[in-house]
Amino acid sequence: MSVSLGDIAGLLAALAFVALVVVLAVPLLRLGAVLDETRTSVTRFTEHTLPVIDEAAETVRGANAQLGKVDTVTTSAAEIGTNVSALTTLVSATLARPMIRVAAFSFAVRSVVARRRGRS
């Protein structure tokens, strides 16, 4: 059995290819383990994050409901302010002018009485 130089070269090439496959297989296996760990971490993160997101959404819904109530209260307060303004205008028109006239008349009467007392 004679081994030729071509057979030796082929054997060396095959061994080099096997060594290359082994050298490349180790990082690929480690990369697979890292990817599995990453997948597990993402799954845990998702499991913990989803309840927080649901709770935040519920809080926002509650805040929106409270804002609706506040809007109702402020609308009512604005209407009360308008009604008070109208009532003030009505009272002013109804009572203030006659009161001013009575005050002016009273002042005139006192002035006349004071002048007459001064002459007597």
C-alpha cells in the first residue's frame, strides 16, 4: 500500500477542514447559549413589564374620568359666575339708582334744614 503525496495532501486538507469546523463550532455553540439566555431575559422582562403597562393604562383611564368630573364642576362654576354677574347687574339697576336718588334727596333735605337753622 503506497501512500502518495496527493493522498497525504487530501488527508491534511480533510484534517484542516475538521479542525476549522471544530474551531467554528465552539463559538457558535456559545453564541447559541447566549441567544437562549437573551430569549429568557426578554421573556422575563415582558412578563414584568406588561402588568406595569396595564396598571398605567388603568391609571390614565381613572385620571380621564376625574378630569371629566372636574370639567363638569368648572362648567357649573362658570355658569354660577355668569348668574351672579347678571344678578349683580339686576340689583344694581333695580336698587342702586333709587338708593342714590334717596341719598341725594336726603343730602338736599339736610342741606336745606341746616341753612334754615343757620338763619334762625
